Amino acid sequence: MAGRWRAAAQAGGMLLALLGWVSSCVTTCVPLWKSRNLDLNELEVWSMGLWQVCVAREEGAVECRAHGSFLALPPELRAARFLMCLSDALGLLGGLLAAPGLAAWRIREDRPRLKRRLLLAGGAAFGAAGMATLAPVSWVAYNTVLDFWDDSLPDIVPRWEFGEATFLGWFAGAFLAAGGLLLACSARAAR
């Protein structure tokens, strides 16, 4: 009975963590962290990501341009670039460490202690990747809210709003953290 629970927890944890890792990689790449719809010109929708700014026009054309300078970016986007790349690397490391430690894999069955350690290390890497995803996404969202409600700007000036990548990043961080926790708990239960 305990073996079944452990195998199910490991499979569920690995599935959640991998789904979170893929979502985190997508969040890192897409230019949808912030969006701006100009009320005066409804034909254009602006979106900003970590690497570029895009303008989508009504006729379907999308024009993207890379950020001119790293130092010209707001501090939250500079930190987000680093932390999101770190998160993607930690997620990959977590998958490479946790996979041989799964009970379903027949690799190193003669060394159960090593398998537990690999699974625990993979779970910890996935958990750290989840935190490294949640921190920049939340920081960018916090600054977006502050900028949106800034009273020093006239009401006619368009403001940045949450983009789709913000929500995807929150889900990715939660999935990575939950998957890492399940893997770590299943490694602990195998003792």
C-alpha cells in the first residue's frame, strides 16, 4: 500500500513539475508580461516581455523589437530575466536528478538510498525553480499595479496592465513548487 502511494505521488509530482517547467520556459520567452491598449487608438495593442516589445495591429500584423539596452529596462525586468533563466535551469536540473530516483525507473534498484537522495535533490531543485519563478512574476505584477494606480500621471495616459504571461508564470511557479514538494515527500516516505 505504501509503495503504491509513493509511486503515485512520484508520478504526480513529476507530472506537475514538468508541466510547471514547460510553463516557466514559455513564460520566459513570450512577450506578454505586460499589455497596453491605447484608448485613443484601439487599432494597436502593445505588449512587453523580458526580451522584446511587440505591437499588434488590427489588420493582424505583429511587429516586435528587442529591448534597446539591458540597462534601460526597469529593475524588475532586469531581475526577472536572471531569475527566470535560473528557474528554467533549475527545473531542467530537477528533472535530470529526479528521473533516475523514481520508483518506476529500474535504474539503480540495488541502491535505494541513492535513488532517495536523487529524488530528494530533484524535488528541492524543482521547489527552488518554483520560487525563482514566483518571485519575478510577482515583482513585475506588483510594479504594474503601482504604475497603474499612479496619481501623478494624467488619466488620458495609457497604462500597462497584466499580460497573459503573468498568470502563466504564477501557475508555473505553483506547479513547480507543488511537484517538488510531492517528490520530496515521496522520497521521505520511502525511508
